[in-house]
Amino acid sequence: MIKAATNSVTHILKNSSSPKSVTTLDNGAEELYVFEGFFDFLSLLAFSGDYQTSSSDFLILNSLSFFEGAWEYMEKHRLVNLFLDRDETGRRFTGYACSLSSCHYDRSALYEGFKDLNEWLASKGKIKQNRYGK
């Protein structure tokens, strides 16, 4: 929310960027990485460091409500790595996908004990900062 004062009158601007569809980075790869949100995708890139985005495809759902609509795209891949949230809904969709297809894999064990990949990575930064006294 942005507040702007104009002639002693305050105007409040509300802007929405609610998800309208999925985001894909399609490189024609056999391996797909699926994320619930864009920050989780960015977290994987930050964590991986030298990760080559051209060697895999990426699907950012932006909302789990788009999961079933993205199923056909997921099924085009030999290997589907699921990095969904570890909340009840994310766990349910992960289990559902893995039960329907042997090419889907739950990768959320990486951030077990955290809500999602981004929260896990943020905690790693805090640990490093505390260790070095910063």
C-alpha cells in the first residue's frame, strides 16, 4: 500500500498482483522443477549458486489452484521435482502427484521443519550471520 499526500489529502493506492496463471521456463529439458511460489524458485537459484537454468525446465505455480491445470505440462517430463510447501495443502498435492506418477518426486525433505524452501534458505542466512558475529 502506498500513501501519497496531495494538497493535504491522503490518497491510498492498492495494487494487486494476484496470480492469473503459472509461470514456465521451458528449455525443452526432460527434468522439471515445480515450485508453489516464485520466491521458492529464486531461493533454489540462490542456494544452488552456479545452477544452470538452461539444463532444466521450471514451473512456478503461483498458487496450488493451478496444479491440476499444469498436470499435462508436468507429464511431458521424464523427471518432476516437487518443491511445494510443507503445509497441509502442499503435502496433500505432493502426495497426490507422487501417487499418480512414478516420475514425480517429493524434494521437500531438503527443507523439513520449515514452511517452504524460501523460509529454510532464509534461516540458513541467519545461522551464518550468527556464526560470524554479524
